Amino acid sequence: MSASCRISAATISAACRPKSPACRRSGQSILKTPPSAQDIQAATTLDARIRDSRHQLDELLLKFTDRHPEVLAVKDTIKRLEEQRRAELGGVRSTNGTVAQGSSVPVDPVVQNLQIGLNTADVQVASLQTQESQSAARVAELQRLVTTGPEVEAELARLNRDYGVTKAQYEALLQRLETARLSNEADRSEDRRFRILEPPRAPLRPISPNRLLFLVGTLGAAVFTGLGVAFLRSQTRPVFLSKKALAAATGLPVIGVVSRSRAPAVLGAERRDALNFTLVTLTLVVVIVTAGLVSYPVSRLLRQVVGLEGT
């Protein structure tokens, strides 16, 4: 970009340079008002703004289309700046023409046109020189980035490699630390270790409860429970067994007593119930006694069979 700026500046200077040194001297003697530094600075500032806007437009076109609002806004800005730059250059030309008309010396139209072109070229050369210096700075920055890019990539690769090695060493040290910690805990807890002298086994004889005592206790509880229920029922539904008890309970004289008459079927049912109750009671007693007598010898016999007697 700096080379193109230098070529443009050289081309404009060569094209606008007068063909004859005498013509240039005559133009300089007639028109004594070259463009001021303020005009050149204004044109240079506008050129810089136009260049920055075009650079911004190039970046936006890489992301958006031509009809994107931001792209259209930047284009309008560039157009407005170019119109302002043309207006500045037109003001320089009109100023030079006015001075020439107010002079008493006759002005050659050819010389006047050449002077106007020379002034315009001077402004353009100054603008291009500014662009050249800025482009040269940007080229130098890009060259520096191109030069330092491989170095940065090499440094990144080296850092990644060092990170991998450091991470592997850290994991190895962490594993060694865990191993050392477990070994230290094992050494400190050596006194609390348990040694198994013989394998566990299930006993053939129950430890608790005492079977005989349990059976006798169950029988006694059942008997006392039945007696308690019978007593409660007799209290809730009392029965008078004699005339004296009835007279004492009511406080009235008893005139006579009617004996209870039962049918043969009722008597047979009562006898069967009494017999069944007696048989069940006797059976329960026999079972309890037999279980108490057999429980200890049977368990001892089983222990002798499996060879555990005396151990």
C-alpha cells in the first residue's frame, strides 16, 4: 500500500509539473497565494477519515452483506466525507481565482489553470504522503507480527509441552503421597489388628431362650389367662348358686326354687365340650413335658454325631 501511495504521489507531481520552468516562474509571480497549511491539514484529515471509513467498510463486508444497516451507514459516511473534501478543494480553487482577478497584472488563463492544478496536486501529494507514512507504520506492524508469529507459536507449543510434563509429574507425586499416607496409617494401626484364631461356626444348641422354661412359662401364662378371663366373666355376669346368696344380694325373701331342666341333647353337647377340653389340656401337658425331656438329649446326640462333643 505504501508503494502505491508513492507511485500516486510521483505521478501527480509529474503530471501537474509545468512543462517550462519559465511558465512555473510566471505562474508563481502572478499567483502569490498557494494553498495554506490549514487547507492542506483539513484535506489530510478528511483523507485519513475516508481511509479509516473504507477500512471499516472492508471489515464489515467480511461479516455482512451490502444491504446491512451498518454497511449502508459507513458508505453514507464515506460519501459525505468525499463531498466535503471536494468542497474544500473547490474553496482553494475559488480563492486563487479571486486573488488573480483582483490583481492589476493580466493573468494568462493557461497559467491560472496550471496554478490551480498545481495547488490541487500539492494538497493531494500532502494527503498521499500522510497515507504513505501511516501505511508504512501499518506495514511495519504487520511485518513485526509476521516475524513474531512463529516465535509465539513455538512458545505456546513449549508451554503446552511443559504443562503436560508438569501435570504428569504432579499426578505421580500425588499417587506417591497417597501411597505413603496409606502406609503410614497401616503402620500406626498395626496394634489394633485382629487375628482370627478359628473360623466362625453356628451352634447346634440355641443359646437363648431356655426352651423348657419357655414352654412352662407359656403354659402357666395360658392357664392364668384363662382363669382371669373366667373370673372377669363371672364378675360381669354373676350367677347365684343358692337361695341365701340371692336373698343376700336382693334383700328380699326367696319363696321357692325351680330346678334347672336340661334336654338330653344339651347335656350331650356339654359332655362333649368338657371331654374335648380335657383332651386338649392333657395333650398340651404331654407335649410340654416331652419337649422338655427330649430337648437336651437330642441336641447332645446331634453334637456327638457331627463330632463336636468335648470341643
